[in-house]
Amino acid sequence: MVELLKTFVPSSTPTVPLQTIGEVSNFGEGVQIIGSEGFEIKYETYGVTRGQFDQLVQELQVSREMAKRLLKVLKEKDVELYERESKFKQLLVMYAELKNKVNAREDDVSQEVVKLLERGELEEAEQLLTESLQRRLSRIGEDRVSAASDAFELGRLKLLQLDIYAAFDFARQAVELDPSNIEYLTGLGTIEIELENYESSTEHLSNALSLTIEKYGENSPETADVYSRLGIAAVMGDMHHEAVSYFTRTIEIVVKVYGEDSYIADQMRNSLAGALAGVGEIERANELAESSIKKLLENRNNPHYALALNNFAIFKRNIGELQEAIAAFTQAEEAYWKENDRPGPFLANILSSKGEIMIAVGNLDEAIPILERANKIYTEIYSPSSTNVISSIQNLGMAWHAAKNYSKAIGYYHEALDLCRDKYGENHRYTMTFLNLIERAENELPLRVYFEDFDRGLRVEELK
């Protein structure tokens, strides 16, 4: 598989099917002293083992000093222990890309920056690049391209420091300085998905698409990559008609490049099924989902087997076979634990979906602890204002509402309401939903729920 554009890919962004980041196996446990300064790799301290550390350093050809510095960043930023291995892999990939980009420049500052990075001196490298950017901005008429490169590299550095908002600012500055750079546009558009700014993300990714087609051709893997990112932004921004178009085009290219029966093609067909359901083509969506998921499930060596089981469970849910859906989600959780040794956001997604169905079938004794597990994972990973956290709080409120424990339900609804007011404003439909739920619970009226569409799970009935 060719290496594709993979800049500024935040952890919570849905996986772009054509990416090759993070395809590294876990290795054995163990504790080892590394380096003369006595830097000790312990899982309970850094979230990775010595074996994992050594393998990743070797695979990605990065300096041990920088790798150790990135582990310290994860610890300093209080990243949850079970998230650190995947974050560490991602940061190492970002660092390798940054180093290669800086190495390609021909100036004294760049060479000094590389030396600092190799020694793990992130703040000193940032200072040098900042000074370089400021000098170039002072003579901007003649040096816009170089200034844009400085800004984008600073954005990469801020991502290495897990400062996504600063990274966004630098990526935006890079695009303003060099608006025809595919890498900058793709990076900015992708990071805007993470920040839930879908309209702006679509604009920047669309510009990147036009330039990518011009440079690589309409049927290149690079073009498919940008189409798939546009599809993700469209789905997450409730622009399902556009998502259908983007995913359809992605599939056409993937089939030409990788073949009709490639698992990438089936993954994208499943994404298309979700978009089709969003525009009301339920029958076609279900047929496409069933055929693509069955093919994915036939291959037990599929690197996304747990995801295939999860999608199969969603398919069963959508055709009304709720008990079969619960069983499939249980299998997906079992498969997850065969592929992972600690909780993560995908596990929370599985648990949340399973708990939602249990509310619908009235199995509340099991639904509530499952939804509490999902909420705990989400709140440890994401900011309080994230959609996942708000949704998980809503689910707990609905579970207690269905159990007729109205005081607990109202407590969760108020928590979600406050978050929605801060994020969306007083008159947004999500804010109004929680106001209606609170009124319904205060009057001890029953909760009526249904499954709204292919992707978004359990929703309360419209309350007039």
C-alpha cells in the first residue's frame, strides 16, 4: 500500500481507511533501564513496555532521546495510561514526518532544529522555528512559502506536545501563507474534523481535492484518501447526501487501485451504507451493509475484525433484530479484547451501542452498568464538551428515566443540558431536547425511544 497523506491526524478522528499509521504489533512486557541518565520504561509509568519502545524506535527510525521525550510529554499531559501506547505511536509517526520535512530544507536553522529534535529538546526547537517564522513574516512579500513551512512545522511540534488548538492555529497560518499546498490544506481540514468544525473542514479538504486531482490524477490513492476524509466530515456534519457522493467516488478509486475484493473496498462500502441510511435509502443501505460486513467477517485475519462485528451488530439493530444485535456487540467486545489489552474509545462505542439497545428492550439492570463503563472511558479520553461525552450522559439519563428513577435521570439531563448550552447555545435543537427530557422526567412521563438512523443510535421521540 502506498504511503498517503497523513498529516495532522488526531486520535479521535475516525480512521481514514487508506492510512497506514499504527500498523505495529505489541511486544512483550518487561522493565529495562535505558540510557545513562537512568530513564526507566515501565508500563505503569509510561503506558508502554520496553519491547514496544524498542520496536517502535527501530520501525520508525527515530532517535531514542526524542522517543523518551515524547513519553514524558504523554505523562506530563496526564494522558490516560491505557491511551498512551496508541498516542505514542502516533506522535512518533508525526515526529518522523516533521524531521523529514525539516531535513529537506536547505538552511542553517533547519539543521539546528533537527539536532535539537534528535536530542528531544522540543521547546528549544520550537523557539528556533518561531524566530525563523517571525523573521520571514517581517519580509513576507519575498518569503511566504518558507514562512508557511515554518508555521506548518510548528503545528507539527504542537501536536507532538498534544496542543491541538495551537496546532490548528499554525496549520491555519500555513494555509493562509501558502493556500495551494495540498499537505497544509489536508492537515488543516483533518484537524478541523477533530474540532467539529465540519463546514470549514469541507472547504479546505475540497480545495485539497482539486489540487490532488491535478497533481496525482482522478484515480490515484492520494485522491481516494481526500475523498474519504470529505466523506467523514460530511457524515459527522450531518451532510449525508454529500457523504454518499464522496464515499461512492472513494470506492470507485479503491476498487481500481486495490481490487474489488480488498478489505479497504468493503470498509468503504460499509461507510457508504451509513451515508445511504442517512438520506433515507434504508433498504439499499441494509443490503450493502450486510454484503460488505459478511465479506469482512469471512476473514478472521482482517485487522479490523472487531470493527466488522460491531458493524454487523449495527446492521442487525437497524433491521429490528435487537437480540441478535446484542449478541453481536458482545462478540465485538470479545474480539476487541483479543486485539487490545486496555480500554479505548472503540470499546466505549461498542458498550454504548449495546447499552442503548438494552434500554430499548427493557433490560435496564444490565444496560446501566454497561453505559456507566462507556461513560467512564469517554470522560477519561475526551473533553467534557465532546459529542461522545454528551451522548453518553444522555444515555445514562434515559436509562434511569426508563427505570423510573426520575431524580437520577434529571441529574444526568441537567449535566448534558449545561454542556449543550455552552457548546451549541440556548436555542439549538440538542439543547431543546434536554429541556424537553427534563420536563418529561419532572412530570414522571414515560420515555419513548427509537433508532433514528444507521449511525446515530438511540434517540428520544420528538416531544411536542
